[in-house]
Amino acid sequence: MPTTAPTKVPTKVPTNVSTKEQPALSVYAGESARRTLQREGWQPQLFQTMIGASGGAKFLALAQLDRFLFGDFLQRSQHEMHLIGSSIGSWRHAALTQRDPVKALEKLQYAYLHQFYEPGSKPNPEYVSQVSLDILDGFLEQSGPSSLCNHPRFRSHIVTARGLGPTGSANGIVQALGLAQAAIWNSVHRKALQACFQRVVFSSHKPDRLGFKFDDFLTVHAPLMRHNAVSVLHASGSIPFVLTGERNIEGAPPGQYWDGGIVDYHFDLSNYRGEGLVLYPHFRADITPGWFDKFLPWRRASADLLDKVVLLCPSPGYVANLPYKKIPDRKDIPNMKHEERVAYWQIAVDASLALAEDFAELVNGPDPLANVKPF
């Protein structure tokens, strides 16, 4: 594949990513969330739910922030918390359920960052899926699936998209026609997408206490078990034509399972009915419900749906100071030489320490709403 990005390899972490005037971390909160934080301060037990969005390599932009959240902030409480994720969001949450969540997260980040493909090649879905499965096996380890399914406080809910009709076919040409049809129907109305995909949510515990009701879309709930956990995680991150997906997952309706981000890219917050707050470490300040909605600006979540949401994301100034003025993304793999991409992604991981420091200062500081903005 052609190398279209600059060929000069970055050499150092930016030093000007955070100042008092321009924090590295942007924090947004809905009206109810702001009132609660003002009254109670930053107590982890206030958060009933945490969301993990799809985004592939974008998660590396949150690397050090995730390590602080998983290893410090969320460990300050023993309350039950629901983890709702799709694609890489579900992988991050799986790391949180391990015996040593920070170590598991570091393994995930390292293995994802260093994945290798022959220069100039276009790897087939079988090869990319094997790389993904190796990453999963590396950070989950032998007891990982059991830890994911039986954690005493973190309740995991992993979203997948089950193909219906052409999108469930094993034939690539038929799949392509089905995806084109899905894009057209989704542009007419988001609900029309359910003619092409069914949301299947795999849960480690009964979803009756889950604050998300998923009323917007045809949804099936299935058990997340030790025997199907790796298949579910792989399916949730399987972009059609890039990975193979999973077929006939144990405990769920038969069929072809794809990336949960197709239906829940950033999630539709109109589905939230819970009493507690929602913690949302994210890659950006806006929320797009499904993957096809990326191309439809009018589908962005409105402020009235985010009343109980607290969103953490890199600030525009922080991103502008990163190499290439952006956070990592999947397109970097074919568009950069391997050494260049690894160096750039590593800088993004190291620079994200500024995000963690800003959040630590906020949660440990005297003013719980310092630099917290309304949506």
C-alpha cells in the first residue's frame, strides 16, 4: 500500500500539551451530573455505568488516562458498576475485569501498538483476525475469560451486530451489497438499519439491573460465558472485510456476528434509564450513535440526552500538539511505515500522561467543577 503520511519519524513527546490556561483533558457534564458532582465531589460510586466506544487505535490516545481510571479512581469503591462497550471499548473493559487491570491494560496497549503487517501487503481478514486473537489471548491470559464473566463488581455487557440477510452471508460480494443497502437505509432512518443488523448484547450477569434499556433497536440479550468470551470480544471488534467476524456464537442466535460499532459506535444515550451517573472516557467531545451515522452530522447526540453523562476526552489544543495533529487511528497502519507508526503511536501513549494528570488533579482538588464544561 502507498505511504501517504509524512515519512519523518517523530522523536519525542510534546511538552506543551497541558497548561493551566489550556488543559490537556476536556471534561463535559450534563446538568444533573454537574449538580451531583458539585454536591458530592468526584466519588466513583456515583457512576453506575461506564461506556467504551468503538474506535480501534484511537483508544491509545487514552492510554494513561485509562491506567489511572482502572488502577486508581475506580478502585476507590467496591460498588457494582456496569461496563457497556463495543469493539475496542469492550476490550478495554475486559482488561478492567482482570486480576491486575493495569497490567492487563498495558499488555493490550503494547500488543495493539506493535501489531505488524508486511510492508506493501494487504493482509486478508483471516490474518488480521489471527493478530486480533493473539492480542486478546495475550492480555486475557488463561483465567481472563472467567475473570471477565465472574467479576464480583464489574458487570460486562458486550455489544455485537448480528448480520441479517445479505450482511449475514459468508459470500463477500453479497456482504458488500448488504452493507451498501444498510448505509442507504440508515441514512433514511436509524431504525431502518435493523432490517440489516440485529443488536446482540452479551452480558456477564442478568441485564435487569442495567441502566441501558436498548429500546431504540431490535435487541437480543445473550449470556457472556467463559466458553464464548473470546469469540464475543473478537466479534465485537470485527469490521467487515477487515476481520472474519464470528459465526454461530455459543448461547446466541445462529448467524454471522460483526463489530458492535456498526450499531453502537458511540451509543445512543437516549437508551439510558439509570439513576446513577454515566462515566464516558472518549476520544472526542461529540457522540455519534452508530458507525454509519459518522457521515450524517445531524445524528450527533443532543445535550438533552446527556443529562447524567460525564465525558472525558483530549482537548483540541492537546490534539493539535500531537504528531500530525491527530490521535492514532486505524488508517495509520496502511498509510505509514511500520517503524514510523509505532514511534508515533508510542508518543501518543506517553503524551496521554497529561490527560491522567489533569483528571487526577480534578478529582483530588478542592473544586469538583474546575474546568468542567456543560454539553
